[in-house]
Amino acid sequence: MTSPTTRLENLWVARTPLTDTTHSRRTPVDRIGRLVAWPLAVVLVLHRIFVLALNGSVTDDFTTVYSAVRRSLEGVPVYNEVYHHVDPHYLYNPGATLLLSPLGWLTEPDAARTAFIIVNAAAVIAALGMLTRMFGYSLRSLVWPVAVVAAFLTEAVRNTLIFSNINGLLLLALVAYLALLLRGRGWLAGLVIGLAILIKPQFAPLLFLPAVKLDWRTVLGGVTVPVVFNLVAWPLVPGASEYLTNLVPYLSEVRDYANSSLAGAAIYFGMPPLLENALWLLFAAVVGVGVIVLLRWRYTDPLLWATTTTGLLMTGVFFLSSLGQMYYSMMLFPMMFTVLQRTSVFHTWPAWLAAYLFLTPDSFHSWREPDLSRWMDFFHPTLGWATMLVVITTCAVVWWRAESVESSHDRLQADQRRRMAPATHP
């Protein structure tokens, strides 16, 4: 009798992979390409850090976090802000506050902010290098510098550095999690994703990846880390109980500014609840179908499955949750690297249209159509995420149907060979 694990491993599994086996390789134009790409990458990185980021912006995520951890270290209640104002608010739980408290050890805010910006820029570059290796390319190939150039041209990386937030480190954590998960390093993968969930619970759906393969070490680690951090932090962080009384009610509200999620668009345009709910259910079904169909390649094509499913789940979170901000789209970089494989969502033009919409720093302001251009400025990432959800699920279904047709063709040919084979006589 086969075990439940064995039966699961043979349930809804594709016969063959969609992509080639990865191996360290380079491209024919690496030497010339590196001469072009690395200078561009270096100049772009330096410009983003020392010009755009250090100049700053009205939106300043770092000062909000830094002030909160300084309050924590000084014994002042952390969650004492006026939440009905639209100023950036400190939104992290007590466990995350404990984890981030080393930021407050630097008593000079400007020095702390500069260091934080540089660390996040380095984290993005390191994550892109890890992805280059994960997809089978040498760090001496053209892929890494081109990826750095492309990433630092996006709104996601630009505003992560300008607003001086933590998304660069979270991208590195996401890539490390995927790499560890694919290598079977369950406990380490659980630790990394647990830290990411502690900072931003939007990463919690990614526990689906190990859960569906019965990798309970990763799941246990991913759940235990945020729980333990919060249990330890609760008596240490001043005013921790106010997180539940002051901040959680604020987090449960859908804000109508700087919110590109479906819920944000609905409240901005005054969408009827019936229509909003219908759209939510429709796109939730799109995500569900895509996740289920992609499961076919969880064993035969684990890299494509893990990165594409991660992209689908994260895009679903951005679009369907109560808050979606455009720079979250950085977390879709792992899925975009599948363009280097034989089969990919990004071998279709609608995927690149969607990517433009949720990654472009372009402004759509037009004095000829002020209302339409303002709406496009606010909600072009919403359109991009919605398009991306449809594209991923459509591609997954097409791959499945093509596989079914190929299997039927193989069976037909086998039947024909059997019928044409000469009869054997005893």
C-alpha cells in the first residue's frame, strides 16, 4: 500500500517539465554585453542612491519607522499616533518593532537613513544576483547587469529607495526563501519566510508552497517565527497593547489615497458594493484556478512552478487585499526571471503590457484629459495587476491543455504501432 505522501506526489502531476534543466551557462554576447550593461548599472544605482534617494520625498517611510523604534528604546508608547490623519503611519506589530529596534541604535537620523538606503539597494542587487544563479546563468553573464539596469529603472526600486522603506530587504528575503525551499532546506526557508511575514503579513500566502508538498518544517518555521517574536516583544515594547486597540482598527479600514488595490479603486470611485464583491470573487476565482493548474508542475518543473505561483499569489494579494501599493510589484521579479526559460508567462505580450503598468515610473498627467490622466496615475498598477492575474492563469490552462493534447497524440500513436505490429504465433 502506498503512503499518503506518495499518493500526493503522484496526484495531478505533469509527465514532463515545461522548461530545460538549469545549468550554469553564459550567453554568446556576454563579453560585449557586460561592457555595455555594467557601466549603465553602476551609474543608475549611484544616481538612485545618492541623488534621488538622498534628496528624499514628501513621503518618508524611514522616519516613521525610525521614530517608532526610538520611542520603543526610550520607553515611550509606540502606537500613539493620530490615525485619522493621512500622514505615513507606523504599521508594524510589536514583534516587528523588536526585530527593527537595531535601527534606533544609530542616534543620528540622517546617517541611519543613508545606511538604510544603501543596505536596501545592495539587497536588491544581491537578490537579482541570486535569481541569476537560480535560473542557471553565471554571474559573469549578461543577465545580472541587465537585470540590475532594468530593476533600477522601475518605479518599485526607485520609490523603495526614495521613500527609504524596507522592500529591498524583503525582496532579498523572498528570493532566499525560494532558493532554500527549492534546495530542500526546510528549516532555513521557514526562518526566512517567517521573518518576512513578521514584517509584512502579505507574505503569509507563500506558505502554500511548502504546505502543498507536505514540507511541514518550512510551514512550522514560517508560523513560529512571527508568533515567538510577538510573544517576546509584547512585554518589552512600550504600549504594545495599543497595537490591538489603536492600530488594528485602522488597518481594517480601506483608505482612499495611495491605494491601488481593487478595494482602493472601489472606494475612490464609489463603486456599488455588489459590483465590487462580484469583481473580487471573479478575480479570486482566477487566482484559485491558476494556483490549482500550476500544481501540475510542482515536481516536474519546481523552479517554474514556485516562481510563477509566487507571482500569482503575490499579485492576488496586491489586487485583492485592502491595501495595494505600486512598489510592492518588486516582489514579482522572481516570476519575471522565467522569461529566461523555455516556457514562461513572460513569453506573451500581455504579460509585458501588465508589467509596464505596474512597474513604470511614467506619469500620465495630461492637461487635455485631466480626469482620465489623474485616474491613470492612481490606478494603472491596478490594471496591471488585474491583467497579470488573467495572463498567468490563462497561460497555465493553455500549458495544461497542450500537455493533454500531446498525451492524447502519444497514446494514439502507441495504439497505431500496436495494431500495425506483426502478430506473433506460438
